[in-house]
Amino acid sequence: MAFLDKNERQKLAQELKDIGFRPAKGKLRRMDPQCRLAFYRNVQSVNHWVTRFELKSLGARVTMIEKLAQHEHKSGKMTADYELVEVIVEPTPENKT
């Protein structure tokens, strides 16, 4: 399988941002049989949750950044909602395109 070039990476980032986190996660796993989850909802900065996938056979690293919003229901129960705010698709060191 060929590595993704710059235009393909930009297009993928826009597609993933438009469809949201859960469908994006499924799409990445279907795109690359060697897809690996590097980390899941890791807190890198305040109120930003980061998930990263390594697409080894496509030569790309996909980082999805979510923002956390907590809501309280009438019953007093707190729920967490995550909003996908940014998708970064970078080449891996092996990808020279």
C-alpha cells in the first residue's frame, strides 16, 4: 500500500473532522489493517483530550483532539460530552512524500 502524500493527508484530516470521533475511529481502523492505537483520550493540556492512531502501512500518524464539556442533569447526575475540535494528520518518519 502506498504512503499518503500531503494532499491526501489534508483531505483525510478534513473528512475525519466532519464525521466526528466515533465514525472517524472506525474509518481509520478500516483504512489500514496495521492501524495501532497509540493512546486514547490522554490529557496533554487543560480541557483537551488527545487520541492518536498510527497508520503504519499508510505512513501517517492521526491525532484527534477533543474538548470536554460536562453537563448536570436534573437528577444531579454529571455526564461528559466530548467535541472533536481538531484533527492532525502527520507523516511518519518513513514517509518522505
